[in-house]
Amino acid sequence: MLIRPADQIYIQEVGMRDGLQSAGQFVETEDKVRLLNRLSKTGVSKIEVTSFVSPKAVPLLADAETVLSAIEREPGVVYTALIPNLRGLDRALAVELDEVNVVMSVSEAHNMTNLRMTCEASLKQFREICMNRGSLKVNGTLATAFGCPFTGAVHPSVVLDWAKRFLDAGIDSLTLADTIGTATPHQVFDLCCNVIDICPGVEVTLHLHNTRGLAIANAMSGISAGILRLDSSVGGIGGCPYAPGATGNVCTEDLVHALTFDGYQCAVDLDGLIAVSCDLQLLLASPLPGLVHLAGSKTTMHPMPYDLKSRLGLES
């Protein structure tokens, strides 16, 4: 299925979870809430607000419940949170949420490193989550779908098999994650085509990292394959703490800039995203990986030197 520029592309913001979990410093709760409220007004379709992992494991997101109780929700925006297990589900059910996100690496080695369990054990847990999720939707993320930091290439048949098993377990939607940023455009196109083909009617999201500079090219390739939903992170922050060498997610404002000026419809406020990114950079007191918040959009004009105006006959 070829996606035309007129088709709607849905941008799903993950920076407040995937980005801040490895930010290197705790962002104060009130600052998280303020950033989330501003992101909610930019037109993104989904926001991964936080994670219900153990505060000991990820202390930078220890304020999950407080954040979720304080944010202002915008109509039409889906609010989701990552949960690692049934304890995380219990915490999610106690707050206002639309969806939970569960993650399993299709690489056995990475799943053991990241989650301390086999893939089969993860799937068993997902079945239990789906049986006890109440009204919550469940999204299943297939991490390391394009490559593992420990064992290398992942055969597409492995991803396809797990995608079907996720759906059989009761999971509603799928995310294909390039966890360590090894994917290439042709690889993305082929895998996305195959997953969409075997999962008709299922929402499939592409989650990309820009570790090797190919995230936006991979996003465009995924769109060509039929992907309509893209995860991204404001400022390009992020990276899996259990994946050596994995750097930030594809930057939200860079992605929106590329899509908008290539004619795609994503209905996201680029200037609003840039403002949030600049604010986040001040909070973290370090440069962000994204580029558009530094350069501005392609329509940004700079003052012309007066002597050049004179030579061109453009004096006012």
C-alpha cells in the first residue's frame, strides 16, 4: 500500500518516557507536567507519559502517578504509559489512562538483559495483562525488530512470528522498534510491508532511533510501506539504557518538519514543538540531538545585510 502525501500521518510523542528515562538527571515533576501540557496542545495523536517500572530501576520516572494525576488532557490525544508486568498494570489501573504499552525484545539475548526473562515468559505475562486490563487498550512493542546489540541481525520471520503471537495473546496494536538504530530504509520497507500484510486492520507503529543518522529516511520508507503512525521524541532525546550504543529517538520536530515540507498531513504545530524543545534543552542544561530547534524551519528567513539590499536595489 503506497501512502500518498494527502494521507494523515499520526505522530506519537515518547520523549517524556523514552527520553527522560535516560536523561541523566531528574526533571522536576512540575516541569514534566508543564512540558506534557504543552505537547498535548501541539496536535500529536498520542503521548507516552511515563513508565510504571520500579522506581529503583528507573528513578528518573519515580513520579509517574503524580504526573498522571496533574496533567491536563486534550480531547483526541491518547495517553499511554509503559508497564513491565502485572504490578505495573495495577498502578496503571489506579490512574487515568487510555492505553498501556508492553515491551518484549524479539532477541532472546536482549530480552534477558533488558527484562531478566525469556521471550516466552514475557508473552505469558502479556496474556495475563490482557486478561486483567479492564478498559485499557494494550500496545505491544517488538523491540530489537531490526537488530540486536548482542547477536546482530534478526531474521524477519522471527518478528512476524512474534507479531502474530502478540495478537493471539490479546494485544490490540503493535510497534516495530529499531531499538539500537541499525535499520536501513529497504529493511524497514520490507518488514513493515510484511507485518502489515499478516496483521490486516491492526494499527502498526514504527519506533525509530537515529543512532546512525537514518531515522528520518527510515520513517519515510515505513510510510511508503503503509505505516501511518510514528513514534518520536521531542528534541531527539532518548536511548535504551540496556542497549549499548543506542542513542536518541527520531526527533519529533525534525520528523514533523520533513513530513510537512514533503507534503504529508500530520496536523502538528511545528513552532510549538520547537518551543518545547528549546525549553527542554534549558531544563537539561545540555544540547539536544535534534536539529530543527536550532536552525528553524526551512521558511526561516534571516536579515539581509544593508549593503546587499542596496546593491540589489531593495532599500525600503
